[in-house]
Amino acid sequence: MKKLKRIIGCILSTVFVVCTAACTNNDKTWALKYENNTLPNGVYIYFLFDAYNNAIEKLSQDGATIENIETQTIEEQKAADWIQDNAIDACKNMLVVEKLFDDAKLSLTEDSTKSITEESDSFWEYSHERMEKYGISKDDFKRAYPTNTAKMKQLFDSIYGKGGSKAVSDEELLNYYKTTYVKINLFSKISNESLNDDETAQENKPAQTDEQIEEQFKSYVDMLNNGGKSVQEISNMFKVSENLETDPLETEVMNPNDSDISDEIKNTISTLEVGKATYTKLNDAFIFIYKNDINTEPLNLADDETRKKTLQDMKFGEFEEMIEGKKSSMKIEVNESSIKDYPPTETFKES
């Protein structure tokens, strides 16, 4: 599901599983179609390239070798199958969005059209040689990414935005914000054991072990939770201890359901009471975390971008379900004759 959220930026991308009506065809000028709406091969190749890069990223994060990607497995699938499935799903998703956009009798705004052209021109200026080598035209890119992104956003807004068929009120958004979002204050310290001697000397840091840093952070937590110290007082102590010039305390307002937040941070925040502190270690950093009262950070719904972001967080799951239901009723054709000409793990390998 991440594909759709990522492809639309602030709604952030996701991949849907769609029913497929596969077909064998000697006409290799198209890859997928629904009724009279056809996706050319270049659009499919664009999404195949995107899926290929996502596969490399996943394998790298898992510590797997990417030199022989065809031998690897991703989410219990052969890498080639995973890449191809994700590319086909992305194409189907686009066909569904275009269908719903047309059914709603929507049209792109003047600002959207201008942004689409500017984004396409900018991307093509620097990437056209590589894209053309793979068989992706400028029109293919323009339709697959910026146009698809704009239509998806506009479709979402036409349903849940002001005046939409299922418009969400400010009161509903405020309630969602207060019951879902959290406000935290935090500061962090990099483990000296992750630095070499030169880096430690350049940072002018004391040569502390991880155990010593952990004891330092434990004491901060105890002083706040049991010793009556405020989070700002703790931050000031840390600033002096580390010889810092500025206040290290940061403030974050976040939705714990956001897929971009690590499980470690999610679990830490979910079990922490408001007004209490804890610490955790994430990768090479020790992090002090204080859970503040979300009511001390009011939601500014007068700001259009803030309202849109909160609305997307609140209603995106429902939007996904609506898309999923529509997909299940659409008989989308896949041109296997074209698809097989683009081996997922071979098409983009540099010779």
C-alpha cells in the first residue's frame, strides 16, 4: 500500500492489489488497458523502473546483496515477480484513478496544469537520456507521475475536502488531531562507539562508552519522572554536559500511525504517559523523549496545507478502500506479449 502514498507526495504513496484480466496479444504497442483507455509500454516501463529501484532499496536495507538481484527474495516472492507485480499494480492504480476522475467530471485546474508542465520539463531536462534509453518518453513520464499525482489529489479533495461529497468538518478534524496525534520533545546523542578516533577528536567529545551514555540518559529520565525537573531543565543540563552552543531540545508533532515512523519510536511513544519521559536507542543514537500535552500545540486549520495534511491522515485509509472496491469491479487487461519483453531484473542493468 505504500506505492500510492509515495506517488502523491503529501498523501504519501501506496500499492494496491487489483484483479487482473490478462490477455495474450500480438499488438505490442500497449501494456495495460481498461475499455478504451490504454497505457503505452513507456508508462509500464516507468513504473517497472520505479519498482526496480524500490526493490534495490528494500534489499539494501535488509543487508542483502544487490549484484545478483535476480537470485533474491522480497516479501516471500522472487525479486523479479515482486518488481513486476508492483509495476502492474501501479499501472492498474493509475487506470482506476483516471476512471474515477472522469466519472466525477473533474478537470485539472490551471495551477495543476502549469505545475505538471513545469515538473515534466524540469525532470526531462536532466533525465531524458536515461529515460529514452529504457523506452520512456516525456509524455509517458508526464502521464505516469505528475498528471497522475495531480488527479489523485484532486479526486481525494473532491470527496473529503470542503464542499466534497463526504466533506469533513473542522470539528471532526480537531477531534481526530487531539485523539491521534502526539507532541514530543527530544534530544539525542550519537554513540561514540560508532565514531572512529579522528571523528571523536574533531567533535571534541568525551570518550564515553554506550553504557556510560545510557546511564547519563537514565539519570535524565529519573530526574524528570521522579525528581521534579522540567524537560527544559533537563535539556539545559544536557547542553552544558555536551558543551553545546544552542538548545538541543526539539519539538515534534506527529501521527504515530505514519508509516515513515520507525516501529521502535512508535512503541516507545505509545507506552509513554503524557508528562513522562523515557529514552531509547535507535541505530547509533540515544534519544531522550518527553511526551508533551498535544493541547499545547493547537491545530491551525486556517492554514490550507495543515488542513490538507490532517485530512489526508484521517481519511486516506477510507480512500484506499474506495479505490480497492472500484478495482475489484474493473476488468483491466494486461498485454502479456508486451510485458514479457521487459524482464524486471534485466531491463535496467547497466552493461
